[in-house]
Amino acid sequence: MIGLGIESTAHTFGASIMSDDGKILSNVKDVYRPPEGMGIHPREASRHHSDVAPRVLKEALRQAGVSYRDLDFIAYSAGPGLGPCLRVGATLARFLSAYYDKPLVPVHHGIGHIELGSLLTGARDPLVLLLSGGHTMILAAHMKRWRVFGETLDITLGQLIDQFGRYVGLSSPAGPQVEALAQKGRKFIQLPYIVKGNDISYSGLLSAAKKASRKEAVEDVAYSLQEVAFSMLAETAERALALTKKQELMVVGGVAANKRLREILEKVAERHGSRLYAVPQEYAGDCGAQIAWTGVLYYRSGVKVQPESAFIQQKWRIDEVDVPWRS
Amino acid sequence: MEKLISRGAEADIYLGKWGPLDAVYKVRIRKPYMNEVLDSFLRRTRTLREAKMLRTARAYIPTPHVLYVGPKSYVLVLEYISGRVMKDELNSNPSLAFYMGVYLARLHSNGIAHGDPNTSNMILGASGKYYMIDFGLSYFTERIEDYAVDVHLFREILNVQHTEVYDEALRSFYEGYFSESKIEKNRMLDKLDEIEKRGRYSRRRSFQF
């Protein structure tokens, strides 16, 4: 069985062909980059996605050596994300599904990150840190749902880093550039550390970091920002590990590519007799493979929709979604 | 200090003696991954804060006696309470959540947010008295928003740790909470809604295109 996954929730338009034995036959993407200092503009991003879609899809098929007729299903990211961007992927998926008469499988973007992470790292029943532009959550599967142990009360870790980066003049997504700056930082600047139970709050940290960047070296602020933000997350991860006694700690999503974060989480896992499973860097960011693979899991479980009832959900809680293949 | 009984996120807990008394030693240990300045700042402020809030809260609800505070060694010595943890009892007796509701409401009515109201932080004492512990994230506040965050945190814990009895436990919790709270029920529930919607993907808004 092989399927196509289309990803288009935010910056990235991606397409991937995967087989049901977990082989990534192709994974092609093109990332929209807004001008320096600017955030993502939904309409501009969706225009980018429409422009690159034919090429990305064609290339994904070519690399996998298949045609549309060979597919068993077509999966798309149905949310959460930016409306205009989601619509590009969903419209294409619906058209392909109707035209080639293939089952259509809607996928929750966050679950895509988790399931691709599980496949690639071999984690079987992990405590999950989902750290993307749209999510900062600690989760564990229980009774066929991903249950939220802790999350941000306001902005996500991805937004924190990206908005700080833009404020100091970097272009979005700014994660890798902020990380490079932080590596040059030496001086620790005290910034607000806010943990509430298993939840965290980053908005106070963002304002304080922006303010600090007006009088301190930007490298030092980037360094301190990362240290504080990651330590807050590490503390909540430690709480969840202490509560659940999970043997596996898995980190997925764009921010999972950060080396300092991985180093911290290694030590967190070690302290609790657990092991860190970090998604490989090239699959940390948004990509078609996360949708294709989760599509396989849903298709196997018999979840699909008719093209005419295809939907998107800009806001879509991960803990409202059934995951029939999980414990 | 004798025996390590638990390793939490921010402290190791030992059982020991304080003079003739059985005592709990709560030691905030160095986190190997954390920046040193931040690490010692957090350990010092939380040790001091916990001692202060345990003593303040005692006026309103049962909490263990503070026997010793060591802000430089990051150690807190507390009266040992023998009993069981609510976490281990709630699934067989969800109505116990009532008491969590009562205690949180009393704290809130007196300007205190607990900051970490989970079912591991309530001890059902062998004497029949229930104690609240773990005040390291506790603080003084007059904002209804902060009280609602406490309630949200407890709901979150019920959802992940007591999924099977969620509805029943939550009902008992609210019963207890609103029997003592000075805040009107609808006002609290609206605030909760607001918090849970904020900046996150909370509401189902599906549409066809």
C-alpha cells in the first residue's frame, strides 16, 4: 500500500509518498520565507503554496517512481493552521481524490509530527514533547487519545523564538538563526521563568527578552532566552516523567532541531531513568511525510472521508482526535 | 536524612528524623542542565517561598509544620504526615475531589494561588485529616485569573491521570469548590473558558471550503 501526504498548514508546502512498511519513498517541500522582520502573511503564504504545489507534487511522484493511479489513498493536513494555507492543500487533495477516485484521509498536523517521530525513532509508548510553531505540549497516549499533561498558557515555544528573532531583525522562521546567536552568548541575563503546575507561560518572557535586547548584546539575550525557555520546558517534562514513569521521552516538531534543547532533554531523561528519542533533524520541521505516514495509520484503521465532505479546522485540539491504533 | 522516597521534578524527598520527630527532608538539587545562576535563583526562592506559604496557608487549611528552612543548602524540613496520596485513591473514590475543591477555594478566598494543585499534592492523613503540600509554586494574588488557572490545572490533571473518573471527580471538585468560594460559579467558568481558549487550539471551528 502506498499513499500521498500533502502538508500546507503554515510556511511549508510539502508532498510525500510513503508505503505502509514505513518507507519514505519521497519527501519534497518548499518553504515560504517572509521578508526580514516580518511574520507569516497567510495570504502571501497560500499564494506561495499554490505557486509551488504543481512542481512539488510532480517531484514527489517522480522521486518515488509512481503515478497518481498507483496510490491507495490521499492524505492532507486538515488543521490546525492558517486557513488560506490549509485550503490550498485540502483543495488539491480533494480534487485528486475525486479525479482519481482515491480515498481521502484528513490528518491532524500535530499527530502527524508525533507519528512520524515514533516511526523514525522507534519510540513505542513515549511521553511526547510536541514543539512546533502551533504547539507546545507534553502528551501521552491513553484510552485512544493523546492526553495533554501540560502546555503553554499563551504563546508557543516556536512563536517565542520566532517573534524574538523577528524583533531583532531576523527572517522567519528564525529558529536556526536564534540558535546560532545563542551559541555566541556568554552572559546570563535574568528573565521571567513562569511555570504553573504542568503548564508554562512564555508571553512575559518574550516581552522581557525584547526589552533586554535594546540594551544588552543580542547574543547574550538569545542565549538567556533559550536557557530560560528550555529550562521551563525541562521542568514540566520532569514533572510528567515523575508522574507517568515513562521509559521513553520523545521530542518532535520544528523546535526539536535545536541542539541545546536536545542536550537538556538528554539529561532530563537520564535523571528519570528514561531515554530520549529525538526526531531526526531533517524531519523535525513540517513536511509531507508526517501526513503520509499518519494517513497510512488512519487508512489502515478505516478512517477516510468522501471528497465532498472534506474539511479543514484552523483550530483543532489534538486531544479531541481519536487515534485508534494507540493504547 | 535516611531514605529517598521520591524524586520529583524539582526536589528529592527523604524520610528522616528531626529530633524525636519523623520528618520529611525536601532537598532542591542542582539541575545539571540548567544555567547555574538560574538554577540557584530558583532553588533559593522556591525554598523560601514554600516555607512562607506553608506557614501562611496553615491559617486556612491543614499543611505540614515547617521545622527548618535552609535557603543556602536549599533544604526544607517538614513534619511527616503519614497517610495516602489522593492520586492513589481517587480512581476508586472520585468524590474525594470534593476536598481538593474546598481547600483550593479557601486558599483563593484568602488571596493565595497554590500553583500546582494536583492529586499528588493532597495527603489523606491516617488521622482522618487531609493535608495540602507542595507550595513551591504558590503565590499571593488577588486576580480571579490566577485562581482560574489553579482550577484549570486541576482539571488538566483529572483529564490525564484520572481519565476514567473525570466527570464524576470534576463534579465533586466543583461541588466542594463552590460551596466555599466567594467567586460566583458562572464568573469562574467564564474565566476558565477564556484561559483555555487563549492562544491555543481550543475551539472546534470546522468548515467546508
